[in-house]
Amino acid sequence: MDVSVIQNFLSELNEHLSNFSYINGFLPTQADCYIYRLLSSQFPAPQNLPHVLRWYKHIQSFRQVEQDKFPKHLDHYWTPTSFTKLVEEISTMAPSGDTLSWKDKYALISRNLQEVLGEDKMIALLKERDLKIYWGTATTGKPHVAYFVPMAKIADFLRAKCEVTVLFADLHAYLDNMKAPWELLALRSEYYEQVIKAMLHSIGVPLEKLKFVKGTDYELSREYTLDVYRLSSIVTEHDAKKAGAEVVKQVEHPILSGLLYPGLQALDEEYLHVDAQFGGVDQRKIFTFAEKYLPQLGYAKRIHLMNPMVPGLAGGKMSSSEEDSKIDLLDTPAAVKKKLKKAFCEPGNVADNGVLAFVKHVLFSLFREGEGFTVSRDPANGGDATYLTYEELELAFSKEEVHPGDLKATVESYINKLLEPIRNKFEDPALKKLTEKAYPPPSKQSKYIIFKPHRLDIRIGRIVEVAKHPDADALYVEKIDVGESSPRTIVSGLVNYVPIEEMQDRMVVVLCNLKPAKMRGIESNGMVLCASVDEPRAVEPLIPPTGSSPGDCVLIEGYESGTPDDVLNPKKKIWEKLQVDLKTTANCEAQWQGNALCTKAGKITCKSLKNAPIK
């Protein structure tokens, strides 16, 4: 295009902005958004024009939901003579560097995806215009290295000229079984925003091409709330539970918030004004839920783009709660080396290989044309080898031409290159403080997370002495070794259910941090946990796994981190609120909200009572 046209306009704009904050004076309007989008779609911020540069940064600082609320005033905004020529020039030229056909854009959007719902609609839209896509992430546990998988797809979407919105789903994080306490929502949302922007910067994604939105920016509005009520009037409990089955924590007695979660995610598609939603294939049921119910509210059915679930380093899904399964974005090079060393990477196995999966879905997606994956190795082992496609690397690994140790060492170097700018950014004292506040250590979390099972001090015990209570025919008085300097005295109502000879030397499961209480004059310092049913009345002490020893800790899967309370405060009813979700399964295994109770030796069970409460 004629360079003088843009130079003339930017010069006039810089002079105008030397006297005013925005196009129409001292308040932003839709005119600022329009002219900014027109310029930024073709030209970087001019570093030599300070007033235009300041204006660029101001408009970028507003979230999309804030820009949408600017007054219109498009009928009388400032228009220098060069502006008309600028619009004419831009309207007659292809977007900068845009030589992609709709087929090229489709290939970029769909590559490495596991499934696309609404493919015909996507193709039809691409023939007319570029897509609008959103990706949302609930602000719960810390993002880890697997987040580079969706980041790499966001880079693909931008290469395909899509308009991409990143949603920090803070309200969803709270609704999903309170994974993010209400008091920490704002802090965790800020952490996510900072760390994800750092990730995108690390892989060269221009942030000015993205929109960043927080769920609470619009999900608390009158209109959105009314739509939640409208949706709740037509969605059945069955459909809500089914939709969230792979995403929302499943419990026997679900909290209403978890049932609302899928509906809110569906409504986000409408309120973010997008054509498509992008997520993992584990969200498929929510996507089909949205396709069913949004049209019933009069809203369009959207396109859904699904990534495969990439295996974690230990095999299976990479999880924030499994320390060895994930590499944290702020891990040191030494920690990266240690975790990759433990990673599951069996020679020749390409089916469940988290290391190879990372190479496929992240590294090859980020390589420039002609760039390959170079495996560094000793000349005695064949020397360095470069693979220009993932298929070449996978074939070589399957033939055991690439050793797992060499693959891990190479991936380690690539991961450290990706993490280095993120680590550097979070050396900022303000961001260190933000991280500490958003993710306080377990000792400080109890004031936010009151009813989590890690607060229970459950241990394996052995009954070393037992006798009937002198003043109560239904009670035993037991001396139980729970790994302390001396046995504990515990009173249990088991006389009618377990013969005294079966109690002596029996291995049991003991809740140790109840407040001591007198039972018919004898102080009891704990509780023997039992499966119990009322009709017909039956009680069975829980059975520790073979190989257990007195004092072994009993943990609940998914809640291994955290420190038990010294004493459970009876006024806060902590035990009572946690106990309602303790029960046995159809296989007689002890669980809390579907998560197994276990020791290092295995799972806790009972003799025969199925689906029975544990008390």
C-alpha cells in the first residue's frame, strides 16, 4: 500500500492525541475501538509517535466486555482527510501476510484435534469470513506444562486469522465443588492471567490479537442470570449430571453448583459472541449439552473443537493433583530433569507416551516451516538426528532407533526453553507475592477450605487390649496402638456386633483427631471406623490392607496433600460434614466422594457391607 497514507494519518492522529486522551476527547468511545482495530490489524504500535503509542496501550488495557460498554458516538468522531484514504487502502488490500485460502485455515484449525462437532458449519463460515473461537480455563490448580497443548492450538487459530477469546472461568472454578475458594477467586484469576500471558509470549503468540475475559465480568449480569434461570427451567437433573460427568467432581450427593456448571459453560458461548468453543475431548458431554439446550433458548448452536487428552508423564491424564505427572511452569531445570527422568517412556511404546505426546501436540505445532526436532545423542550412538515430521520421529521411536533417554534429554532442553521466560517473569517480587497468596501452603488453607478430607487424621491401629465397659453393656474399652509412644484408650459400641475374642489383636482403622469425650465416665481418644447399615442392623470395622502397620497414615486419593487438624473443632461440625460422604462401594472398598481410602499397602475395605455409610 501507499506508505505515505499511513504516515500522514498516524502523524495527524499523534497531533490530535497530544491534546486529547481519545478520539472524541477525554472519554473512550466505540470510535477508539474501531480505529484501533483498523490500525492494529495491519500495523504494529508506532514506537516513534508517543501519543499514538500511549493510546494503543490504553485501548489494549480495556477488556472486551469494557470496550463493548463504550458509548457509540460513531456519527461524529474526529476524521482527518487522510482517514478516508486509509480506509480505502485497507479495504482493497488483503490482510497483512494473509495468503491463506479457507482450506488452509481449516487445516490449521483442525490439525491435531480429536473431533469437530459442526464441521459443515465451520467450512461454510470459513468460506465467508474468519471464525470467532473461545477457550476457557477454570482458575483452580496451577497451570502446568500440559497447558502448552491448548496454547499451541490457540497459536494455530491465530495463524488461521481467527478472533480468539481466552476466558478465565473464575466462577466455574468455585462451582466445581469449590475447587477454588470464593476468597481466592480474584487472586487465582490474576495468577492465571499472568501465567497464561507469559506462556503465550513464550511461544511467540501476539497478545494484542487476543481478548482476555473473566467469567465474573459478565456472568453476574442481570441478563446472564435470567438466562441461567431460564435454562434451569428446562434442564433435567439427569442431563445436568451427565453433561458434567467428565469435568465436574462427581459425588453421591452433588452440590447444586456442580449441576449448574454445564449450563453456565453453554451460556458462555452466547455471551462471548463466538462461533465455536475449543476444549479437551473430556468436555464433549458439555458441548453436546450446549448443542441441545441453547437452541431451546433461541440461541444458535455453536461449533465445538476438541483436543485429545494428552497423557501425563506418568501415563494417563496429566493432573495438577499428581505431582509426578506434571511439570509446573515455574519448576527449576533440576526439577524438570527429575520429573522427566521418572516419566513413563517405554522403548518402542508410542500409544501411552506422555513425552512423545508433548512433542507431537506442542513442539511440532510451534516449529516453523523446515524446522525439525533434533535428538541430541552421543556419536557412538549414531549422533544427532533431525526429524522434520512427528510421524518420522514416532516411526523411529517405535523401531527403537531413538532411545527413551535421548528423547527425554532432548525434550528437557525444549521444555526449559519454553519455561525460561515464564520463570524470569515470575522473578518479579509482585508476582512471587501473588503466587503465594493465590496458592497458600496447606497450613494456611484451612481458613479457606473448611470441609476437605485431608483434615482428618486417620491411622491404622492394632487393638492390644480390650474389655467390656464396666458401666455399659454395649461398649468395649480398647487400648489401641496407633504408632504413638503409648496406646490410646478408645471406647466403641461394638459389643453386639463383634465378639471380644475377635477384637483382641485386631487391626483397625482409627480416626485420631476427634476431641476427647467421656463415654460413661471413661475418656475416649478416637473412633474405630466401621461400615454400618440400619436395616437389618449390622456393623463391621473397616479392614486395613495386608501389610499395614500401626501408625500408617490413611489418605484419600486426590487429597494427599494437606495437614490434618490437631483436633477437629466440634463447634464447626467438620467431622459430621465430611462423614456424610464416607461409604463403602459395591466392592466393599471404603471411599469418600468416590475417592479411595488407602495406605501405602493398599485400599481400605470391609468384610461384606456394600454401599454402606462409614461411621
